[in-house]
Amino acid sequence: MDTRRTLRSASASTSVSGSRNPRRRPRDRAKTAAGLVATAALLVSACSSGSATTSAASAAQEAALAALPQATPAALATYYGQKPAWRKCGVSGFECATLKAPLDYAEPSAGDIRLALTRKEATGPGKRLGSLLVNPGGPGGSAVGYVQAYAGVGYPAEVRARYDVVAVDPRGVAGSEPVECLDGPRMDRYTRTDATPDDGRETDGLVAAYRTFAEGCGADAPRLLRHVSTVEAARDMDVVRAALGDEKLNYVGASYGTFLGATYAGLFPDRAGRLVLDGAMDPSLPARRLNLEQTAGFETAFRSFAKDCVRQADCPLGGRGTSPERVGQNLKAFFEKLDARPVPTGDADGRTLTESLATTGVIAAMYDEGAWEQLREALTSAMKENDGSGLLVLSDGYYERDADGAYSNLMFANAAVNCLDLPAAFDTPEQVRSALPEFRKASPVFGEGLAWAALNCAYWPVQATGEPHRIEAEGAAPIVVVGTTRDPATPYRWARALAGQLSSARLLTYEGDGHTAYGRGSSCIDRTINAYLVRGTPPTDGKRCS
């Protein structure tokens, strides 16, 4: 799941990480999801369809994540007693270290996993408040990379003055024994797969792509794939907390990072310090429902883009006064043309702009309204000049593909976590086809592709270990849950839902566009969160900012 996502599974073309957090920082793309980190999303997997989804959702209303015993089990004492050996690591001002965690918390003697950490020490002035752990989302986004590229130098000065800004790559991600699935050329083929199949042959091709992706992941890390769940990653964070010498965990999580942070609070409510959950996910929803609601979220974001686009002189999708519905129809018609005839991009590896890559590029730009101008220019080039390079750049940013054709492990880890955290959204292509009307209604532009993207976990080599559940975290200190009203990857309803579950939540609302809110230009949001992190003053529940 924000992404995360945000809930993101890696689909053959339009996997959405809701969980990722791909926006510009403040106006420069920092990383995944739309360029980006994944973020969200998220496209997860869900329970199948029809009554099965309803029954799973109903069961989640009863199930709640149970807190672990306060006492540390003797079998974990060695892990909790570690001290990081910090060293310089090539990024000015930052130190790095590794810690060990048990591969399997149920059987700690079965082997270890090595976790990669980084920190930027508090700069002062003022009394140090401890460590502030940061996670940008995904699942699959590198927290280490995010902190070194942005949070450790770009978070408000008053926060950096009082906290050591720290990150740990979750297990299976980036520096923490990353899951690998496909090499660059095979990933290129995978991302170009037609994700809106028109007939049986194309459906078979999509299924074959999902199988190839899953088999590659299973061959690379058969044991690790069984132990990359969000619950296990949250338990790793408690090992990190102890190693850092902090009595409580202070944390900022975005998109999928909100699910990770809420899970920590549910498992260790007595150790939850100042937690900010920005771009929140709803853990009580089965995966199909998550996918459907995220699809509607992207439609909401697209309508905002469409209204803005037609007010600009360079909008290729319609002139002033054109309705969002018509703008969507024009974009959909463009996608259909690409399905029949991709356009050149000038790519050194000979890649053309396919429908799948173009759709991913557009979705990437939905994460941040600061990317709308870039999207207009890219669409103009593709639609009027037969040049798909701009949309390919957006798509490559989403997938974290570098100029040499290599991909980060973002999409691999994204699928590995999502497919373990929840049962698959659909079991067969027939189930997807039966759900297409519902997804098209949620988003006429993106619905079909996002429905098919939710099929990927059906072929995963490891059975899911998680289920939908509520997180209440009884006894935790006040937790700030942040929701953006027109967030594409983590719909605002999810923030309200999570705030309604957490016993100590304070809901903070940003009335605006884009994915997440902290550090995106709202002085009201930033002041409110800074006051909470630095002075321990949580906002009034229901506070709204613009």
C-alpha cells in the first residue's frame, strides 16, 4: 500500500504508488512517484470482487491491530542492544550506519537482515529533542536517499536545529537488502506492456508480463519476499529507535509512510512520540476498495488539472471554457491513438511513446500541481509535434529509470510489500473485466488502466500475510494526521478515516491540490506541524489550512 503509495503495486504500466511522495521540494522534483518518490501509492491488491470485498471490509471494521507486549522479548535483546557505528558516507553533512534485525520476528534465530541508516545531526541552537525518523512513502521509496536529498537539508530550520534527522531504508528497499526482479531491458519491455487489453491476445500478454515480473522477484529473494511486510518494517523501526537511544519514536511519514507510522503506533503505543502522518492511508480497506478509491482520487486531481489547463494559452486538450469531461475525452482519444501507433521519442534505446508510458507520465504529473506546466508542454509536443520525449521523461521519473537504462528497486519493493500486506485485488482477468464499469465510472480517463494494474498480485509467488484492519493505538500521545482535499494518490477520505480510528489523532486539513501537504508551500501547514514537532503542541482537531 501511498503511496502509497498510496498503495501502489507495480503494474505493467500504470502502477501507482500511493504511496510514494513524488512532489517537488519545494519546486524541484525530489524523487519517486511523479518524479519523484511514491510514492502511493500505492495501487495495492485487494480482496477479489463483489460480496468478497464487502465481507472483507466488514471484517476490517471488527479487526484491530493489537499492541505488542511492552517488555522486549529476551530473544530480541541482542538486536535492541545495538549501537550504530556512524561513519562518513560521501554526502556532505551526513553519516551512515547499518543495523541488524531478525529476518523473521517469530523465529529470531533464523537469520538477520541488514538495515541501512543515515543521519544529519541537529544543528542547534536549542536543546536537542532526539531523533526524527522520516519515511517518504512508496512502499519502496528510499528513506535514506530522501533524507540526504531533501529532508536533512530542506526541512524547516527550526526542526533541523532540534532533531537529528534520521532515515532507515525499510527491509527490501534500496540499501536494506533490496528486492530485485528484472534488469533494465526487461523492465523496459514490462513498462511498455499494453495495460488496457482489447482482446484475449492482449490480455494474455499482460498476464504473461505480470507472471514474468513476479517470477523474477521470487527467483531473486525467495526468503526475503516472505518478510517485507509493513508490520515487520514497523518492528524494525523500534529496533532503530532503541539503537538511537530514544525513549520514544518521533516520526514524519508521507503517503505509504503514514501506514508504516500508524502501524508503529498500533504495535507500540507507549513508545509513540510526536508522529506526523501526511497524506494518510486507511488501513481498514481491502485492496480492491483502496484501488477504486485511489482511481477516483486521480480523477479528482485530473479535473483540477483540466480546469487549469484550459485557462492556459498552451493547453493542447481544449480551449478556454472546455469542460473537464471534454478535456478527459480528448486525452483518452490521444491515448487510444498511441495504442494503435506509438510516437517517436528520440530515446537512445529506441523506445517509443506507447499508451502505457504516456498514461504513466500523465499520472506522474498529477502528484504535484507544480508539474502541470511540464505536462502541458509534454502533451503539446506529443500531440502536435509527434515528439513523445517529454512524456517519456515523466514516465521514467515515475519508474526511477536513469539515463543508462537502469531502474531503482522502487517498483520491485513496491509490489513485494503491497502483495504481502493485502490479499490480491483480483484473482483472474475475468474479475477485472467485471469490475471495469465501476472503475471507468470512478475515472473515465484512468479507470480501465488502473483496474488492470490491480491484477498483478494475483501471480505473486508469496501468499499475503496481512489483512485489512483498524489501527486504534490506544494510549498513544497525540498523533497529527494530515489530509489534502484534492490529493490524487491518498484521497482525503482516507485521512478522515485514519483520524477516526486512531484514538489520539488530530486531523489537519490542507485545502488544495497535490500529494501530501508538509513542505509544499502552505505556511499554515508548516507552522502547525513545526509547532507540534518542536514544542509538542498538537493542532486543534479539525484545523484547516490553505
